[in-house]
Amino acid sequence: MIALYALMIIGVGIAGMRKTKSFSDFFLGGGNVGPWMTAFSYGTAYFSAVVFIGFAGKVGWGFGYSGIWIGVINALIGVLGVWAFMGWKIKKVSTEMKIHTMSEFLEKRYNSPFMKLMAGIAIFIFMVPYSAAVFIGLSYLFQSSFPGIEYWHAVVFMGVFTTIYLVLGGYKSMTMIDTIFGMIMTLGVIMLFGFTIQEGNGLANITSTLSNINPDLTKAIGPPGWWPLFSLVFLTSIAPFAMPQLVQKFYAIKDRKAVKIGMIASTAFALLIGCIAYFLGSTTRFFLTPENSAHIFNNGQPNVDALMPELLTRIIPDSLSIIILLLILSASMSTLAALVLISSSSVTKDFYAGFINKNTSDKKLTTLMRFSSAFFVLLSVIIALIKPDSIVAILGISWGAIGSTFLGPFVWGLFNKNMNKFGAISSALIGLSTCIGLYIWGMPSPQAGTIGMIVSLLINPLFSFISNAFNK
């Protein structure tokens, strides 16, 4: 199965390469991608092994059923809200301004090369750790499913095959394979839900057991309380309004009709994937204890990144475990490809072609994108092999930092003509500084990211208003 999966990836990469003739083809699929491909590409970029392994495990263990709120609100705000309020607007603006990246939009919207440079640096710095977190999450599952496979084997395997289809065909390959990956993910999570209920002897039995462990695990707000839950919901639902790898999907979509169809399909996909992932996470306390899973516990506390891999090996029959492995592999490779493509564009399109050689030919730019994509996969592999921190911490600080940098300038800049350069630069710098400062001070990354994003959203209109009044 894995061999066939690998051959499919290579085949799609070759097919995408044949359709890739320019930089626009490589980075945006020619700006003519249909609704279903875009919907699956958006959904698979949103959800990855980071969600299924690290996030679902830690959140489910700590919050119980209330973690499902994250999946619901992610779908309604982070997907439906983004598509409904911003999808067509982003496509329309990208066509009118002739831009390919968020950094280019910020430069032209605020007439500020500094904004473009700052945006490119932020993407470069914070996207790579996020990519590494994807590798880490998948590798835990590989180790649990195939005890003979070492951690570095899994990391290198995924790195090699992601590089193959991405370097060959770029966005063309990515959208084609994301559609296949999306179907695999849909089938996989439905199977997971069914096996979980079956192994737990019904939802009522699982709920009763969790309630006996801690009554708050089955309440609307889990044991950690409303603020930690709110910060996780806000971080993962509001950041997509300005996450470069998700915004890119709208640069590439075909037309307004495609946005409407894709919105419905993407929201349904997100509801299914997100809610089941966080439900599965909540059952870790039901299935796993220090007595029956001693190897993932230390002094009674679990390794949160290992919870979901251990759970999956317990509830899935051996004969079907490969389907679940492919589910997580598909989610991971889709997210990784989206992150790498955006990171590569920050170096080649925004920095090199924007500042060093503004007359770079289209052919050379496409070649540079291919080389930089391979480089970013390699860099992510190296960081993943080091394993710097837990998956949730890496995701929290990556999403928080990027959201804190881009939310204020991008969202306000898209909808309000009164926002100016001073407000935009201030919101990006103060938002990012707030997020990083609070994290260094000791605040958990989701809370630090949430506060940084709120600050970013407030600063741009406030400072723009003060600046405009002063100028008048």
C-alpha cells in the first residue's frame, strides 16, 4: 500500500510538471483552479498530523469533550467565515493588483517595501518550525504503527516524497494530490470514529467513564477553564484570516462561482475532520492509563505527542492500520507542501526578485522556486530530527507569531481604505513583539498568540486614525 502510495505521488508530480510552464503555474496553478480542488487543498492544508497527533491528543486529554468546540468553531469561522467574507475579495484584489503573495499585497497596499521585507522574513522564520512540527507528528505515528521503523526513517521518507511531487509540479501537483488526500482523509476519519465507538462499547459508556474520571471532562468547558479553551479556539480560528498558506488558495481559485461551491465543500470537510479529531483526543483518558500504556507515561503524566499514536494502534484492527497511516500521511504532506511553497516564495519572489534582482526572468524564478522548495524541506527535516519542543508549543508559537504579524495589516488593509503605512507597520511589529514577549515571559504559546493577534487587530485602526488626524 505504501509503495502504491509513493508511486501515485511520483505520477502526480510528473503530471503536474507537464502542466507547469510559468511561475504563475508553479505557485498558483495559473490562477484557474476549480472549487473542489481548492476546497480539498484548503482543508488538507488546515488539518495535518499536527492536529491529529499533537493537538487532538493534548487538548483531548486536558479538556475532554469541550475540545470539540475547537473543531466546530474552526469550521464555522476559520473556514466558512474566511471563504464567505474574504475568498472572492482576495481573488479580486490579487487580479487587480497583479500580485502573487501576501508580501506583495502589503507592499502595494501600503506603498511600503519595508512591509514586504518584514513579511518575507516573518514567513521564513515561523513557517519552518511549523513544517518541522508536521514531520514530528507523523513520525510518532509511524513508530507506533511499524515498530521496526525508526523516527528518522519516517522523517526522511516523508521529506523525500513531498519534495518529489512539489518540486516537479508545484501548485498544480499539490491541488491534484490534495483532492486524493482529502478523499483518503474523509474515509479515514469516518472509520476512526466508528472503531472508537465500537471499542468503547458505545458513546454512552465512554461518556460515563470520562465523567467518573472527572465530571468536567464531559462539560461544555473542560477542566483548564474558559481562558485556555478560548485562546485555543481564537488562535486556530482567527489566524486563518491571515495565514499566507491558506490565503494563497484564493489567489489561485478560478472565479466567484468556484468560491461559493468551494466554501460549502470546505466547511463540510472541516466539520467532519475537526470534530472527529478532537473527539478522538477526548477518548485518550478512556483508553489509555499508566497501567496499560506505561511506556508513554512518566510519573503519571503522559507524553502528549504520543497519546494519539498509541490510541490509534489500540482501536484500529491491524488489517486496516495502513488506511489510518495513509490518512495522517495525506494530511501531513498536504500541509507540508503548502508551508514549503509559501516559505519558498518569501525567499525567491519577495526577497530575491523583489530586492536583489527585480528583472528576474519567469523561467529563472520558477527554477529558483524549485530549488528553494527542496531546501525548505531539508531544513524542516533537520529541525524535526532535533525535536525542539512539543508539537502544540511549536504550532502555537508559529500560528500566533504569523497571525500577530499579518492579521492587522492584511485584514484591515483588504477592507478599509483609511488604514495607512504607519498603522500597518505598527500593528505588525507591536503584535509580533507582544506574542513573542509573552511567550518568553512564560505564558503558554496559544494564550501568547491570542493576545498578540488581538493587539495586531486593534493597533492598525487606532494608529492609522491617530496618524491621519495628525497629518490633517
